[in-house]
Amino acid sequence: MATKLFTATRKGTAAGVALTVLMMTSGAGRTAAQAPTASSGGAGEQNPEESKFYCNIKALSPAERAHHKDVTERLIKVRTEIVETPKGYEFQYSPSSVSIVELAEWATVEAKCCPFFNFHLDLEREGNLVCLGLAGAEGIKTFIRTEFQVPGK
């Protein structure tokens, strides 16, 4: 079901390609997100049942995409806490596992392919907590839960 919600509308269009890079970071949706849907309309058109959040796979080279995928998987693995916020999620890390600089570099690359995110980076508790906040427009939480493997409550 998540794959259907986040499937690109038409391979090759800016609006239709955007989701794939983030989908590539989470396993099952990787291949399905790259294929156009059977109900695709003309260039730039979007199926009303599909998500408004699309990642632009053309924003990154294949090498950048592979590296970004590896970093994303690492960030998912080493987070110590997940906090739901009104408009998204905050992922918390120990500074011995992830630095604020690493999060800034990740956010800079992520923003190229997924410009719909609002990023918040924080160094808290006298430098003992590093936080990455992902937020955005209404509906972004579903996207974040799926792509960043946020467990259900």
C-alpha cells in the first residue's frame, strides 16, 4: 500500500521522479517507485490518489545516491530515540555515533532530491544529544514513517 501511495507518476518528469531516492533507502519500495504507474497521465500530471511527496532521482549521481543510501541506513540504525512532533519527527543520536556535521551533510544531500522536507538540526544537552528533525506539509508524517522505518505506536 505504501508503494502505491508514493509511486512516481511518470518516469522522467520532475514532479513524477522525485520520490525514488528516498524510496531507495528503505528496501521494498525501491524498485516499485522507479516504475511509472499504469494510470499515469500526461507529463507533469499527478494521479489524485498519489502522494504529493516525490524525490528527484536525477538530483544525485548514481555514486551520490549509493553513498546517501548507505548514510541513511546508518542513521536509521544508530538513532537512540524517535520523537513525534506536530509536523514530523525528530530522530535523536548520541554524538559518539553521529556528529552534527554528518547530519548537516546528510540534510544537504537529502534536500537536493527531496526539497519538500523542512530540516532541523540541533545540538542539545550541552553537546550530549544530536537531533535531526524532519517536517513538512500535511501528510509528511506518513511518508517519514514509511521511509525512515518509524515503528508504529
